[in-house]
Amino acid sequence: MTGVKIKGLRELDRALGKADKDLRHDLRKRLKAVANTVAVGARAKAQAKGLRQSGDLIRGIRPFALTGKAGVRSSALHRGYSYPSRLEWEGGGQGSPGPRATLLPAYEEQKDKVIAETERLLDEFADDFDQRGTTA
């Protein structure tokens, strides 16, 4: 699982859950759209590395947005264990990704873009929130 940590996002998400469920849903949808750019890159990397034995690895690479976080994960299982985790870390040094990794390299390539898009998204979201507050 790969993602960007945004300080205060969990608190914002929870507050929206209590105050305005539509805004909360919109925030998560926008965060998931940003994470999708990394998911697309990770799927392309998996395809290019020939990791398509059954197709579930590539299909399983998806963006997510939950309370206080957004990112990309792969849900494929192989013989009962998390195959994507093994691919990400097997053969790498201490804490570094292995040669067949896809999620972390895709994120690292697009990190600046993801951060900029997330900042823009939060600015737009704040503007939308202000407009709703003044018209409600």
C-alpha cells in the first residue's frame, strides 16, 4: 500500500462525517481520483515487467480513499499470501523495494504531481466548503 500522509485529513474527514455527508463523499471521491494516477502507473509497470500470470495482480491494483487517507493498494492473493507485498519487497534491501515492485516506484515517479494535485484539491475543497457555508 502506498500513499501520502496529509496532516489533519483524518480530523477533517471525521468532522465532515458529522456535519455534511455529501462533502465527505466528495472529498473521498476527489482523493481517490488523485490516487488513481498512481494506480494507472503501477498497472503499467506490472504489465511491462511481465507480472500478468493470471491478471489478478494487475486488476487488483486500485486507488482507495478511507477515513483520513488515500492511496493505492493491490489485493491479489497467490497461494494464500499477499502476492503484491512479496513482489514489492522481495529482493530489496532493508526497507527498499525489490526489482519487481510496482506500487512504490509508480508513486515515487509521480510524487510531486500527487502532492501538487492534492494541495490543489484541498484548496478547491476549502472554497467549495466556504461557498456552501455562505449559501446554506
